[in-house]
Amino acid sequence: MTNKSIYIRTFGCQMNVRDSEVICGLLVKEGYKIIDEPNKADIILFNTCSVRQHAEDKVWSELGKFKKGQSPSGTVPSIIGMVGCMAQNYKEKIFERAPNVNFAVGPSDIQRIPEIIKRVISHKSQVTSQDLLEFKIWETDGGIRPEEIYHTGFYEDKKHAYIVVSEGCSNFCSYCVVPYVRGELRNRNYKEILKEIEEAVDKGITKITLLGQNVNAYQYNDINFAKLIEFVNLVKGLEEFSFITSHPKDTSIDLFKTMANLEKLKKYLHLPVQSGSDRILELMNRGYTRKFYFDLVDNYRKIVKSATLTTDIIVGFPTETETDFLQTHNLVKDIEFDAAYIFKYSPRPHTEAEKLADDVQRKEKEKRHKTILDAQKDISNEKKCLKK
């Protein structure tokens, strides 16, 4: 096999970071070499994100730099693959917009990537470069990932590891494409999760982050998320762990009590609120009210002492009025998050919100985004000063 060096460019969240590690582990096992310089790679993989339009635009822009497989430096990678959410979202239509892509693989099919690369290489050895550009493979019909892909032992960071506890999501928030590109919620066997953590610790890793689109919805037989983190806390050699991301509707006082009592657990909670308006929350299909969220935060801070709280916020959701926005602005000021990730709404394919008119003008979205961002910066800076 001549095509041995592979470069992976990862876009999006920590879930994609872990998926890229899984892919690297599978490829290393097959004799490939992972390199950090795309211009020297035989094969380039784009591990993509579809959560926001901006994330997709970045991928299309990067792909545009490779005309007919040629990189910006003039070298020619033999194969270009798109994996992850955009592959699942666009399927074979990817090749219409980016004919230089040779294959596309959805999140539930990543275990097939080594085999697919071999098929492309085999075809390439028998045809002209033009024929190769016309030879396309897409795998987007996968179901449950085989458990063994999580046990290749490949981690980029030698001290910290991401550990997936669940795949997909069944919340179907009206703005979110995740259930459509990653499937509905599937919880891993807690024994396999603990085994993977122990394997990471054996490699010298002392800190981990548990990952899921909605970690606290975890349930495997009679083991819920609170019980799972109790088990994780008992792993010998592990020094610290945390988890992301939590959904307010699945967050409970019992979880807070468990968090408070686990000495290895970092006292940190990322709890996306998305909006401070009950009307918008209902349109988003979030499953809770403004008051419910305030009460949850109040209990969290009372039970988990000196704890950190961060959130996500979307501005400019369809029909969001100035009154709706001010409710979000006031919520940010009243709760005083340690940090917030603020996004301008963009329609996502397949979602219920896509059926609504995207009626908040771009300039207004940018104005609201800046208003929340400035408010949060002031809060974060004040908190930092108080800690000094």
C-alpha cells in the first residue's frame, strides 16, 4: 500500500474531536500514519459539523482550496474524504458541490473508513485520475457503532481523554440537526465505559471528560447518570473528571447531591438555556420554562458549593421579538454565568424550525449577539476580579 499518510481536520465540538481520535485509532491499527501537515498527506479527511451554518461554510471553504484534489501548496493528496455530520446531512449531494471529494461517511459508519480507503486506493491503481474523481463512495446508513471502535487506545492528549457515554439525541429541539445526522439517543453499556476509562488510565491519562449530546439522560438498565459518575469516581488512578453537555429538563437535585459528594468530579456544569423567553423556549421544544431554569440554577449553587456554571444562548430565533430578547438579556444578567457561548440562529435542514420564516434580520441578530456578548464579558471580568 503506497497511500500511508493521513491528515484529519476536525471541525465542531468535543464529540467530533473524540470521533477523530477513534478514526485515527482505526487507521493506525491498519498501518496508516497520522501526520499534522495536510500538504504532505496522501489522504485528507474532513471530520465535519452541521450544527450551525457557519461550521458548514468553513468546511466548504477549506474544500474549495483543493481543486481536483490539488492542495494550495501544489502537492496532490490522492484521496479526500468527508466524514461526520455533513456527510450524513448531504450524502451523495456532497459530490455535486465538491467533486474533489472521493468518499463520504456518516457518524454511524466511521468504523468502515479503513475499508473504504482501501477500495478507493484499489480503484485508483487501475484507472486515470479523472476516473478516480468520478468514482464516489458514500456510507450513511449505519446503525449502532460497534463497541470495539472505542478501545483502540488512541488519544491526542496524553493526560486527558474524552469518553463517549452516549451517541445521538432524542430531544428533537426544533432548531437542532443532531438527531437527524447522529441518530436518536443510544447509551453505551456502563461496563464498556468504565473499561475504556481504565484503559486510558493505564496509558497514564489522569483526567477525563464524559461526552454526550445530553449526558444526564443516560440510562442503561438500572444505571442512571448519577450512578455512572459514582462508578467513574471509583476508578483507581483517575484524578479528575467532568462531563458535558447537560439538558435542563433531565437535570435534578439528586444529580447535584451526587456531584457535591464526589471528590474527583470537577464542580462544573454546562447547562444550555438557549433563551430566556418562555414563548421562544416552547417554540424551541426545550421542555422547560424560564422559572424552572432559575430554580435549577438556584438549587445547583446551594448544593454544589463554589461551582462553575456555563451556558449556550441562541439569539434571533424565528419570531423572536425585542421583548423576547430582553428576557434573555435579563436572564444572563440575573444568573451571572461564569461563561456563555452565544450563537446567531441559522436554519438547519430537516428541523422543525426550518419551516418557520427566518424573520429576524441579520443586522438585528448581530446587534443582539453583541449585546449578550458584552453583558457576559462584563460579568466574567467581574467574577475574575472577585477571585483575585
